[in-house]
Amino acid sequence: MSVSEYQFLDKIFDDLFPICRSISGPGLEASIAYISQFMPLTVTKVTSGTKVFDWTVPPEWHFKRARLWGPDGNLICDSDNCNLHIVNYSEPVDTEITLEQLQPHLHSIPHLVDAIPYVTSYYHRTWGFCLSHQQREQLSAGTYRVKIESHFDENGGVPFAQTLLSGESEREILLSSYLCHPSLANNELSGPLVLIGLYHRMLRWPRRRFSYRFLLNPETIGSLCFLSQHHQHLQQHLEAGLILTCLGGPSANLRYKASKRGDSLFDRYIGQLADKDDWRMEPFTPLYGSDERQYCSPGFNLPMGQVAKTVYGVFPQYHNSLDDKAFMDMDSVIDSINQLEQLLLSAEISGKALNLKPYGEPQLGKRGLYPNINTPTNRRTSSDQLLDGRQELNAILTILSASDGNTYMLDIAKRLNLPLASLRQVIEKLEQHQLIRFNTGETL
Amino acid sequence: MSVSEYQFLDKIFDDLFPICRSISGPGLEASIAYISQFMPLTVTKVTSGTKVFDWTVPPEWHFKRARLWGPDGNLICDSDNCNLHIVNYSEPVDTEITLEQLQPHLHSIPHLVDAIPYVTSYYHRTWGFCLSHQQREQLSAGTYRVKIESHFDENGGVPFAQTLLSGESEREILLSSYLCHPSLANNELSGPLVLIGLYHRMLRWPRRRFSYRFLLNPETIGSLCFLSQHHQHLQQHLEAGLILTCLGGPSANLRYKASKRGDSLFDRYIGQLADKDDWRMEPFTPLYGSDERQYCSPGFNLPMGQVAKTVYGVFPQYHNSLDDKAFMDMDSVIDSINQLEQLLLSAEISGKALNLKPYGEPQLGKRGLYPNINTPTNRRTSSDQLLDGRQELNAILTILSASDGNTYMLDIAKRLNLPLASLRQVIEKLEQHQLIRFNTGETL
Amino acid sequence: MSVSEYQFLDKIFDDLFPICRSISGPGLEASIAYISQFMPLTVTKVTSGTKVFDWTVPPEWHFKRARLWGPDGNLICDSDNCNLHIVNYSEPVDTEITLEQLQPHLHSIPHLVDAIPYVTSYYHRTWGFCLSHQQREQLSAGTYRVKIESHFDENGGVPFAQTLLSGESEREILLSSYLCHPSLANNELSGPLVLIGLYHRMLRWPRRRFSYRFLLNPETIGSLCFLSQHHQHLQQHLEAGLILTCLGGPSANLRYKASKRGDSLFDRYIGQLADKDDWRMEPFTPLYGSDERQYCSPGFNLPMGQVAKTVYGVFPQYHNSLDDKAFMDMDSVIDSINQLEQLLLSAEISGKALNLKPYGEPQLGKRGLYPNINTPTNRRTSSDQLLDGRQELNAILTILSASDGNTYMLDIAKRLNLPLASLRQVIEKLEQHQLIRFNTGETL
């Protein structure tokens, strides 16, 4: 399985990497259509000009090709070679200008002389080229020819794509990543790859207690478009969620950025994992990050955190041409899938359970969960490989006592001084006997 | 008084001890009828077969006599000698079997060779005999005769019995003990004896701020029967309550097991007493205990704790024939009554008071609680033996300021750095002037 | 400005000091009418006999003159010389009595032989004279003549006077002082002087985010009269308030007594100032103080604290003739005005702001608050003298994220590790762009 999963994702990467995506337009839509082969995505497109909270959906950018010729006629930049050369959302240009006039339209990184930076200007009409600082330094005075073949479709729009893997409860876990950068690897494709990988893993789970919503959207404006149509649904059904980003880098542990509320299922559970150094964790900040900034804005205040491995801003390859397949390691992507699948499996039993027989103690004896005859010796019987008899009975009684719909199972495990995973069999036994139900959102 | 109280309770003990009680049946009903001579109990009987939350009320057990004869015809066990010999709720049997066939029906305690254990099987139809391990070891191979004279009445039921000692407030304190074991002393009769003793003490109190409900029921199923009919009343009126159990052993201090809520009147007040080592205290656990497990189940979550002296499970006499009058000391029972009466007397003034003139400061001057003329010298007048004048005025102002119906008087006493008892006179003065009222359940 | 403010207030002091005020009557009404020249006061008079919560408004005291002659006919006390000589609310008397009969009607301070004490008896009909202990010691046996010219008007009443300086929000800050003592300086006139001074300062503020209510009333009964008519308005609109008292003494720092709630705007902000030793602070107590005792009574529990400089009870001049202009320093009064104006200016931006674009991040780019083009270098631009560019952007994002109508700006400043004052420009920018609004009382 692991080998074929590697090949499966590797092929997807190779197919998606060359496409010139943006927050709208054919490249983005082609990428979504391609991914739809592997997940049954429903695509919604919000029309350009639509007011989305404080924002207006921009016109759709149709980009064909961008070229820059030097004074001697040689081709300096050609987006067909590397789509990072064009400032994303550049307007159409066909002109000749001096180097001096050209300079404000050029972008490079002085301290990374080989890297072509990634630059955007979605909401301010302009144009530009990105090139390596080395190449820029060699430009000589003279007349340059600029030809940018693009246009803006005022009747276009910004799409988002989602699918729901339904489970026993209508309470949802939202797993979201973004799709909007051109040829970038860790900071663009690692998230969608992990999303696809998790989808296929979870499809095979014998049961899902939560329902799982998978979402792909262009960053910021795309999540705002999604929120504009679904925020009421989320307010009612969202248990917690994760924004997935930068999951293919060399770091070993995952890093979780908590939700602004700080009290979500993942905030609590990963908090426990971080106490044991299994995860890294940091509090919410509005100063940087990804779409969790929108979900956690004060009007929504949704329980959405963000997961990354090698984070935006700390790796020098961020937002430039060095963020390529050589930097993003597919083994690291698969390791992220592994870690996240384990997290989600535990999250399934970490949430709030509801005692379905909450008035008095349920009669355990008639269900074979308690000795029917009360003698001096039958208290120490062992009937389970993970927990011995008395320990299992203690777990049963403690879980039933605490399952008021407001208490997290991970806190019950802590109270029992047992790892959450060791409770899985007891929890399943209680579910089979219809003594508890997970994730109903109801409280006593 | 103390001598006659001793004799009064001692006679009750001697009359009740020999009766073969169970969770239903003539022995239990005779015991309740006997106690009704000393407390005006109202008896409710819930019919066999009634669904009580997750439980079904079992048929009523009518037991006459159980005998076991050895191969040589000698009488090995006879319930007329000790009613612990019969497994409680044994079905009728009249048969001859081999020792090998008999063995699974015998119960003894290997590490307590002289003790006859107490064994029950209320919800699983079976039969059995209990005997000392010493006696069991001497049984020889051969044919045994078993004769158990009992029958089950499907039209019977499980009773509970209660009485209300009404007070100034409709807020109630529930004092409950169980009645369901045959001849056991500390673990059966000490609780009812303390309940009867307290009833007679409190009958003579000059006033009762709370109303007091006294309850006797067979453990577990009986409290569930009571709850099935009264839980809504309790949700509205119960201030706090105590399950009384094992109150006649040799320990000096009482031990309080807190309610699951952990915020009841007794949770708070006994918490303060435990800080001064006057009481022992432990948190709620669903793993063992008495009827507080039912009251504190998540659907009810009532403010019920449990009081014991020498606790179930820690004394080797627990649930066997060694728990007799020699072990249970009547002086210890009376000491428990003394300690609990003091607790309840203080609890009367430890709860939430309501300022009846809460808008601005009441005009204390017109009530003689404040100097009417404001001079440089009249601030230090002393008018009270317990608190001097200024200290009393401070107490008055602090109590009035804090009595919002949500603040416990015991916390006000702590704030004043005064023992709760020293505030009794001030509190009574404020009550006489209709400036505060206790235990209304209202808040500002 | 400072010199004329000094002269302005000094004149007011000199005009008000000689008037014999009480909790009702011509002296009090004349004082209010005089102050009305400088603040547009609305006067409300609550009729004698009106029930005001637990109190009854007393008859109005009309006092003309009180004299006491000795056995030799010499004039011992004459209220025309010092109005402290008469026990406030003395009934009319015209009689001759022995020294022995007179003594219970005389008041002096043995440990302050030169001081004439201030004594009142509002609610108990009596009469008396106050004099220095030195003078009292020299009284010789014989017949004394007492003549007190006063009467009680059962159709009078107790007045209070207020004015509102309206601001952008209907949320109010209440600034209140009392007016009811005769010729006392620090403990009577310093409060009204500070109130008048603050009114004139705030009249000139370019904007007021809160509305400010200024209130003068006789202590205790006057604040109860005010509350009886306005407590519902306060429950809805009061953000926080200050009782001003004893603000002209020699102490340097102001001392704040917190509200009973302990969570008001001033409780929090002055708490931060006290941590840096800029203010002194103490918790609420009902045992002594001024009108905050009425506002913080449990039925109201309003967010009212009290500010003083040299506090009642700790200066020996309290409530006697030594509390005069020599003791109360007008420079200290003006210093109190300065400190309180600074406090109120900061309080304007310390409260709860509401993000007006709370759904997602507002689009800062279109408002020039965020770079429209995202390049590797444009993150460090500086555009502000107080905060550099990135620090300002961080402040903007943090304020927007936290402004849920429930979070105090002073806590946001603490989170940013910046002094509150340094945020003023950012806050004003966000207000200009209609991204936040202060003090609406709404929450998200």
C-alpha cells in the first residue's frame, strides 16, 4: 500500500506542479478538475463582483504567456519556462520601455541570488516580472520589450471545492487546504496531497464517528467565499477543524497553531500531545498564517487550528522557486499523512460523549459488564487483554459518570491516568451496548 | 438524655438485627414498620416489573428458611441460626446433589476462616449457601440435601420510606440511609440508627431554617425508585444532602465523600472543616460507595455527598458475619449523631442568605444597629458578648453587602476571618430585623 | 490656563466655604445654585416623606442661628462665627439649663483640644453644640442659655444636581461628588472643585468617546434619591464611574477603591497603573467610604469605584474645624484634576471595542493599511512615528482580532506589550476607517 500510495501521490504532484494557478482562472480550475478524479469534489464558483463580507470577488485572471526581451532582443523571462516569472494577476501589456522604467516592475531577492520570487497583486492593477537577482544584476541599459498576454473576465469568479465523508454523527471535522500558487511545492501542493491521502485512508476506516468535510480553496478570498455560504452550517455542526499547509518539509514533528478560542477538540488533544513533546504547539496569532485567520476572525470565532511541518516564513525556500520537488520530500508528505491519520483516529474517541442512560447507573449486570453475583472474590476477574477486569470496570464507571456531553474523553483518560488509546475497546463496548454515543453536540 | 438515647437506640438495634432483610420482601417491610413507631414514615412501594430508568424492579423475595444437610444427615447450614447462610434472593430448591455439584453454590472467605460472607444475587436467578471457610474445608464427599423455602412474588415490589421535618424554607436537606442487608451491624443498622437519632434531636431544635427530608430505602434499586418519583422535586428544592453509611465503627473523625458537582453546601463547609483536620474528605468517585452514585449520575447531578466513619472496604468485617454488635459500638453511633447534629446546626447558617433590603444600605440607625448621632467617639461602643460593637457592625455591613443569594455565609465568615459560629447572634439579629433571609433559592 | 484655573477654583472655594450646608435646606440649595453658574446643572428635589428604598427622605432643615450663653451671660458658641458649632439638624431650642443638663448636648475632641468637631443627627431629633475641648474644659457650673433658631419643613426635600456631557457613545462614565457638609474643605469642597475643573477640561476635548454624567448630591440619602430615579438607566448605560472625595490633601498619588464587582473599566485599568506604582489601589469594602457603598450594594452592584487622595479617617483634620483652606491645598486639587483628566483620556481608549467588519479579516489593502502587492521586501516599511510599519500592522491585526466587544483595549495593549497610549494613533486610524467602534455595549 505504502509504495503505491507514494507513486499515486507522486504522479499527482508531477501533473499539478507545472500548472500556473492563481486565486481564479483556468489554471486553478484545471487543477481542481484534475483532483476531482480522486475525490468527488463539488465545485462552487462565486461570481466576480460579489460582495463577500468586506471583500469583493475580483475578476477572473486569464493568463496565457508573459515574455520580456532585452535590448539585444534576447528573451530574458518567459513564463513558459517558469510560471513564477509573471507577477500573478498582471494586466496585459505590449510595450517597449527603458530599463529605468522597467525596474519598478522587476522583483528579485538580493540575499538569494538564484531564486525567482513569487509575487502577487490581486487587488491592485499592475504588472511585473520576477527573476533571479543574479540575472537582474546583469541587465544592461536600453530598450526592453514587454509582452504579457492576459485578460480579466468580469463575469468569471473564484471557485472552492469540497466533499463530505459522512460518519455516524452530523458533527463535522473540517480539513482544508489551499490551492492558488503556481509552481510551488511545499507551500502549495503538500497540503492538497495530504488531503487526498487522508481522504483515501479514511474511506477505508471501518467506521467514522465524525463526518469529515474536505475543502480546497484559493487562500483568503476562497475561504471567505466558502464561509459566506457555509458559516451558519459550521456554527451549528463544526466540532473542530484543521488548515493543512507546508506539510512536506524536513522537520520531524508536526506543529499545531491553536484556534483563537483555544478550547477546541484539537486545541485540547494536541495540547496533551505537546506536553509529551509528540507535537509542537503555539497559540493563535492573527499576525500571520493561512485561512485559520479567516475562520478565527471575531465574527466567526470557529474552532479551526492550523497544522504545518516546515512552516512558512522559517524556510528560505518560502515563496520562491527553491520551493520545488527537491525541497519537498514525498516521504515527508506521507509521514504527515501517517501522523494526521493517527491524530484523527484518536480524535474520534477524544471528544464529548453522551451517556444514553444518564439517570442513575445503568444496570451493567444484565449486559455482562458487571458481576451478577456479589461475592468477596469476584471483583478481580480479568476479561480483557488491555485492561484487567477491575481496571475495565473502573473505566466503564468513570466514562459513564463523566459522559454528560460536555466533558472530553481525553480528559477522562487523563483522570484515569491511562493513555486515550487504551480506552478504545472499552469505549467500543459501551457504544455497542448503546450506553454512550459520541459527538452528538447534545449535553445533559 | 444521653443514657436514654443510648438505651433507645440499643433496643432498636436488638429488635432489628435478627430480621432477614433484602431489597424487597417481608423482612424489609417489617423493619420499616418497626421504625415507623419512631418516625412518621410514609411508605411507597414500586411494583415488581416497573421500569425504573435503566432497571426493572425485581419480583419480591419471600424467604422462609434454608437448610443444607451433609452426607451423614447432619445439618450444616440453617438460616434460622444465621440468616447470612442463605445467598440473598436464592430461588426455591429441594434436591440432593454431590459435593462436587454443590461447590459452585458455596461461598466462603479463605483469608477469614471464621467469617460467614454475605452474598446476593438479586438479578440473576440462582441459589447458594454461605459458610465459614473452616466449616467448608471439613465437608466430605457424598450426597448433600438442599432445601430452600422461598418464592418470588411478581406482584410484589420495592418500598422506600420517608418523612419531612419542615422548616422556614422550602429548600431541603436530604438525609438518607439504606435498609436491605440481613444481620449486619455497621454496614446496615448504623445508618438508620443515626437517622432516627438525628430526627429526634432536630425535632427539638427551636427553629429549622431548612426543611429536612429523612429517607430509608434498599440500596441502589430503592434510591432509583425514590428518584423516579421525586427527582424533579429534588432538582427544584434540594439544597444538599448526605447519604449515611457505616457510622458505628471505631474511627474518630467522620469522612465525607463530596458530591460530583463539588460545589454543594456540604462540599464547601466540610471542605473548610477538613482544612482544619476536623473532618476527613475525599472527592466523588463513581467506582464505589452507596446511593450517592445514583444521585450524582450525570442525568441528575444532585448535590448529594456521603458520610461514613469506618468505611466499607477498609474494615475486614465488611459484608460478613464479623460485622456484628461487638464490632459496631453504640457509643460510636451516638458520637456520629453528635458530630452530624453540630454539622447540621452550622450548615443552617452556612448557606446562601438574601439581603431583603438590597438597594442601597438599609437604614441601620432606625433599627438600633448603628449610632443615630455621628460623633468622633461613638464608634467604639461595645454591646455584645461575642463580638464587640465595631466588630459586630463590620459583620453586619459585610453580611448585608455579600448576601446576594449566591454567596455562602461560610465564605463571608472566612472573609471576616471569624469562625462561622461566632456570627450566629449577628445573623439572628439580621433575621429578626427582616434584613436577610436564608435559603430561599432566590438570587439578586 | 493653569493660573486662571487656579483663580477660578479658588474663588469658588471662598464663596462656598462659609455656607452652612446640610443634606437639605437653603444652604445646600444655595451652594448648588452657585455651582450652576459654571455647569448647566439640572436639579431634582425628592420630597420629604418619600420612601427611598429602605429610607425615608427627612424633613428639610432650615437653620438660622444657634447661640449658647454662659452663666455670666457671655456668648460661648455662635454659629455665625463658625457653623460647625451647631449639631447639624438640631431642633429649635430656647431654654435655660444647668451645665450638668447641658453636657450630654456638647461635643468636643479630647485628643485635639483646639478642634471643633463636626457632628450630625439627621434621623434622630435632638440638638447640640460642638466646641473645642479646651473651651469646654473651662465651662463653669451655673445656668446656661440655649437658643437654636431652626425649623423643619415637612414639605421640603433632598436635592441632587446633574449634567450630561454627551459623547459618541451612549455608554456613560459617572463622575460624582457629594455636597452636604458645612465649612469643611478637603472632605467637602475638594470633590466638587475637581468635578467643576474636570467638566471644564472635558468641554474642550476634541472628542469624547463616552458620555460623561456629572453628579452632585448630599452623601448617602442624596445618592439613594438619585439611584431611586436613575438606577435602571445606569444598569443599561453605565460603563463605570468614580466617586470623588478628599482630593485636596498633601498625598502625591491618588488612591482608588475598587467597585464590589472588581471588573469595571477603572478596576482593570487602575489595577494596571497600581502594578506600576502610579496609583494606589484597595479592594471594595462596605465598612467605610462614601456613596460607592450605595452603588455597590448587592441589589445594584454597579461598577462604581471611589477616588481619593488624602483619605477620610487617616488625616486628623477629618470631620473637624482643622479641615480648612490651610489644610486643603488648591495646587493639590489641580494636581488631582490633572491626574484624573489623564486617567479619563486613557480610559477613553481602554474599554471594549467592537470590530465592525468581524467576518473574516477586513480588506486592509483597499484602505492603504496593508501592502497591495505581496513581495519579499515590502514587509518592513515604516509609515508612522510612534510605531514602525510592521509593529503598526501587528497592532491593527491584533486589535481587529480581539475587538469582540468583550475584550478591553488595555488588555490588548498588554498582549502587544505596548503602553496603551502608544496605540492611540492606530486606534484613531481604525476608527476613521470605520473598522472599530468603542463603547457601544454590544458584543459579537
